[in-house]
Amino acid sequence: MSDVRDAERIGPPLTDIEWLDGVNVVEVTTAVSAPLVGRVLAELGAEVVKVESRAKPDVNRARLPRPTDPEGFPADEAFQLLHEASSSKRSVTLNLKTEAGRGLFLDLLGDADVFIENFVPGWLDRLGLTVADLRARFPRLVILSASGYGQTGPLRTQRSYAPVMSALAGVEGLIGYDDGDVLGCSALALADLNCSFYGVALVSAALRGREDTGQGCHIDLSQIEAASTLAGEAFAEYGVTGTPPGPRGNADPDGRPWTLIRDPGDRDGSGWIAAAGATDGLGAEDLSRGSVSRDELLARLTARGVETSPVLTPRPGGRGSGERRAGIHPDDRASERARR
């Protein structure tokens, strides 16, 4: 086995991907889950315009100035998540509560293939821009509505946060020690990121389907429903056994434990090996292998019939010359298109 950390194994710099070249996306979003859908679509070649409000800015702009900020420092653009979720996009501000603002917004949608929104269900209705009206006016438009609980049901208007979504989906209760002590997921935004990639897949599928039907559609994406797919095996287990599953620690679904073995000579935290089963049967020369390489130990354990794998440690890499532009910036072209 070769060491995947070798620089020559990294490959060439990233290049622009133009799978969605010519696709126009308009989004009215906040926070992380839906904005990341737009960001990924932009990285795939689409032109994405984020419509913002000066009266109710994205929550990622809600940063108060700090005493250590340099003079003139833009506090409303200082939070890294704003740029993480908005890279490669353009931005325009509109007041959708005014007739002029709504008119400009509809002009943008007239040129759009995709519209993404993730505010509490009902906000479009209050503006007189129902999904049904938008679909009738723009029959080829793909509309993605991403929310915590979906567009219908008794919880539809409840605020949603990623840790709550993953808990209600059943994911958090599966993570912990084998004595049943639940720790939960350390990735607080798990349900957000999972929703983002489902959104990208669903929009891509809808665009492909439009090629056959000539019609857009409305996608109702619930973060809870999307997150529940992360616990699919647990749902299947409960259906078979009737017993609610819980944390297993590092054990397989069949109860076989996995053990982590560290190279005594490891100095940078990269010398770990995962081995299936208890380590009682492993010789001292294996656990304290000294000058024996990790690859050689992996080969020895495999020869003994032990299922094993190196624990790969990611290394920070430089930005490829082909990365798309970062950050969010005013879109003169979008503003001009809206004024037409």
C-alpha cells in the first residue's frame, strides 16, 4: 500500500467545472444549508445570484464590530461562514416588501432556471408570490424550498437548527459509547450539510427531468427527512428486531469491536491503524513495531486474517489555480438585468 500523503499522489490543481454552464440560479436564503446548495451549483458552472435584504440580512452577516477591528472594517462581511456558503456567487439587494422590489425580483426569475429559498414556509405567500403563482408564471422554473420540517404539517412554521434536525431524525441517539451513554455528533452542522448535498442532487435531477418534460417543478426538501437517511440501517434494524438501536461505541453492527493501534514512533498523529476484533491475539512485535512500517504491519495483520485499515489523516493543501473566485460581491450584471 502506498502512502496517500505523498505530494505526488495529490494530483493536478483543481480546474473549473462547467457541467451547469448556462444555468441561472436565483436564491433568497440565509444561514448554511440552502446557501451551500447555491454555492455547489456555482462551483459546477451555474451563475448564482443571491438576493439579499438590507432590512433583514443573512444571519451570517449579523456580526457586531469588535474593538480590535481596523478602522472601516466591514463587520457584516467578516464571518467566514458567509463566504463559505456564498463563494462564487453574485449578490443584489432588493426590498421584496415593495412593489418595485417584487417587480425586479420577478424580472430575475424570468431569466432563471432555478429558484432556491429556505425561509419559514409562508413567507412567499405573505408577499403575494405563492409557489403556485410562480410555477404558473414560470413553468420551466425549478423551485427548491428547503426547511426543517417541510412545507406542510403541524411543525412547518417552527424554527429549525441543525442539531435539532439530526436529533429528531434519530442520528444523535446512535452516537456514543457501547455502555449506552449517548454523546451525539460532534459535527453540529451535520443536518445542514446533508441537506445541502441532497438539495444539489434534487435540483440536478429536476433539471435533467426538465429536458424531457419541458416543465419545472417544486421540490419540498425537509432537513429531518434528509437527515433520517443517515440512520437508515438503524431504522431497518428496528423493523426487523423491534428493539430501538442505541450507541455501539466502535463496534460493527454485528457487535465486532474495532481497535485503534498507534505507531509508538508516531510524532504527527498520522500513524494509526484500525483493526477489527480485540487486540489480545496480536503479538507484542506487532503492537510495538519499532522500525516496521505501517504498510508492513497492515500486510502482517491481513495475512493473519485480521480486517484492518490505515487511519488516514487529511493534510491541509494549497488552493489550486483553477478554484473559482471566492467571496461574495455586488453583481452589476444582475442589477442591470433586474432593472430591464
